[in-house]
Amino acid sequence: MGPPRVAGRPYRFEAFAAAAVCLLAVVASAAAGGGEEAGHRRALQLQVRQTLGPARHRHAYAAMMYMGTPRDYEFYVAVRVMMRSLARVGADADRVLIASADVPREWVRAMREEDGMRVVIVENLRNPYENNLGGINRRFKLTLNKLYAWTLVDYERVVMIDSDNIFLQNTDELFQCGQFCAVFINPCYFHTGLFVLQPSMDVFKGMLHDLEIGRDNSDGADQGFLVGCYPDLLDKPMFHPPENGTKLNGTYRLPLGYQMDASYYYLKLHWHVPCGPNSVITFPSAPWFKPWYAAEMPVLMMEMLMYIVIIAITRLARPGMTKLCYNRRPEKQNALVQWLIKLTAIVALVAAYTIPFFVIPRTVHPIMGWSIYMFGALALSVLVINAFLLPPLAVLTPWIGIGGALFVMAFPWYHGGVVRVLAIFGYAFCSAPFLWASIVRMMDSLQTMLERDPFFPRLGEPSQETEFSKLY
């Protein structure tokens, strides 16, 4: 009985060694798989600094924001307005902001606490095509941050949107689309102002690799890069959401109603595209045609045309107006009539400087708005000058003063707000005597005009011939 036990020890050792080898193989295999997953995590952690707020839904609408453009604050406001428009139409999805690390903390806090966004703070992706961006297009240097949408793996589908979109109705059916879906505004290239994607770290890493090797990019920004990633999207079928709510697989084209170019409005003067839903308006043109400017553009153009017509008519009618100044008579007009004419002139002068201010839309760009105001005030002042035969310099003194005040307020080299306020008060103090002198000069001129009785010749008295008319 003893020898068999002794002989059994090698068998037990061999069995234990075999089991250990199998266990090591399993651990090594798991480590290899886990290492790949850990690599994904490390790659993501290198780029994504912090995620503020948990995921509450299976789907998300995502926008991005980065700094370094001349209109950072405008786009900050635009993102907030757009995200609130999504809440207004009842979007059943998270609202996510992909923000670069240099976005001000106050802005991030406001978007989280006041607008209910989930904020993902990221490092800016290096744009290898930035040398191809010249002039005004350099503002697109950091648009490749849009690729971070593929890292939002907490969601099944993400709708990536630019801040210059306006939502007219709920678009949650887009979450039923496939792995990538976009709209063709241009006949040949899809528009990246709105597209649907399925988040995937593998896709994200592949795109980072494409950036490293310098994949062809037609415009140096996100749109040219993504068009290169999905070159055959034009040949794909049109997206129609399944009635049973299931998700599609593959890539699809989206109907034009999901990205209605704002210029379509001027065809019918209302937002309507007959084929597909009329869900989202986009403003893909130059910066001054963005939604916070472009909606008022027709009004501004009509105002400019109106002021030009006023100046032209006033200039053509000037000879007829001045010929009214004739028929000097020693007797005075009725005191009430003189008082009414003076009051009319004063009201007309005040209206010349106030009407252009109130007819300009409040959301217009300040430079554009004040330029049109100054032009409108000039046009109406010329009308007052010719209607009441007032001295031009006296009437235009307030106009010159307003222009100077705008320059003082906009002067960019003040050391602080207190210095700016003191400069404005100093300018107003120095300008007040000139303004008062112009008012006195206008009143004296108006009184002289009334004494000459230019507007009310005797009824029934034949007008004098032109050669006997005296011009003043």
C-alpha cells in the first residue's frame, strides 16, 4: 500500500502543473482582452478630462463649444438658446455639450445648472489641416472636436448639432437611424451641421489614426474630414423611421427638412419644404447671416432702402421747398400758428433721432445696428433741414455728437470700466455747450423763417413769378 502512494505524488504534481498552465493561459488571454479595453480607456482619458453630470437617457443631442474665435460669446448664447429650443419641443433625450477645457467655468456652470446640460470637458484635437485654413475660415480650426461625439458610449445614438440650428418640432425619430446619417444641402457633399451617429471607441480611434496620417480633407475642417470618412453616403437610401420604433443599421441620407437652409424662407416667405419633415432650420452662410443676425436682414435692407429714398426725394424737392420762402409782409402771423409751427419743427427734429433707433431690431449686431441708425438719423435730419429751412450744421450737431459718443464708448484701450465711464462723462460735459448752441441757433432760424411768413401766403393772392421770388 505504501509504494502506490509514493508513486502517485508525481501524477498529482503533473496534474497541478497542467492546471496551473491552463489557468495562466486563461489569465493571459483575459489580460490581453482587458489590456485592449484598458487601452481604449486610457486613450479616452487622455482626451476627455471630465464629465459633469450622469447620463439619464439612452439617446442624446450633442453640441460642441470651443474658444478662440471673435464670436465666442455669441456662440455661447446660441448654444443655450438652441438647447432650450430642444426642451421646448419636448425632446426625450439628454442634452450634452462637448466643451473644450478653456471654456470659462461660469459658462459651464450656467449651462449645467440653468439649462440642464451634461457637459463633457475635452482637450482640443490637433488639426493637421490648419495651414489650409486662411482668413475668416481659421475659425474652423477646432471644429474637429466634433469627433468626440463618437466617445459618448453611454448612449445608443447621438444627434450631433451645430449651434446655428433652430428646432421647429421634435426630431426624436432620428435616434432610429443607423450608424451614420446626414443631410445633403449641397448636391455633392453632406452637411455636418446635423448628423446621427452610433458612438464607438473603435470608430473614434480610427478617426484619430486618420488625422495622424493626414487623410484627404477638402476644406480643412470637420465637414471635409467626415465627407472623406463616408464618401459613399450619397448612394445610400433615404431614412424613413420605422413605425415600430426599431433602430436601423447602416448609413442613410436624411431628408432635407432636417436641415432647411435659411435661404429657402425667401422663396415662399414661410418655412416649408414639401418633401419630408420641416423640423430644423440651419444658417450655414457667413457669420453675419447667423440666426441671431439673419432673421432681421430683410428688415434692415428695407430700412436702408427707405432712407435712401427719403434722401433722394428730399434732394429733388429742395428747390420747391425753398421757393416757399417769399412774400415778405410786415404783419405778423397768428401767435398760435407760429407756436404750432415751432412745436412741429421740434417734434420732427426729435423724431429724426429717435425713430431710427426704435425700428432697428434689438438682436442685430451692434456695428450693423448703429451704422443703420446713424444713416437713418442723417436721412431724416436732411428731411427736417429742407422742410423747415434750418441751418444744416445746427441740425447735424447732435448727429456728430452721437457719433463721437459711440467712438468714445467703443474705444478699446481703456484700463478699466471706471476710466471708460469717466471718459464718457467728460465727453458729454464738453459736448453740452455745442449742443445748446445748436438748439439756440435752430430756434433763431425758425423764428426768422416765421417772421418771413413762408408757409402761409394770403389766401387768394396770386403767387409771384419766379423772377420776383426771393430765396433765403
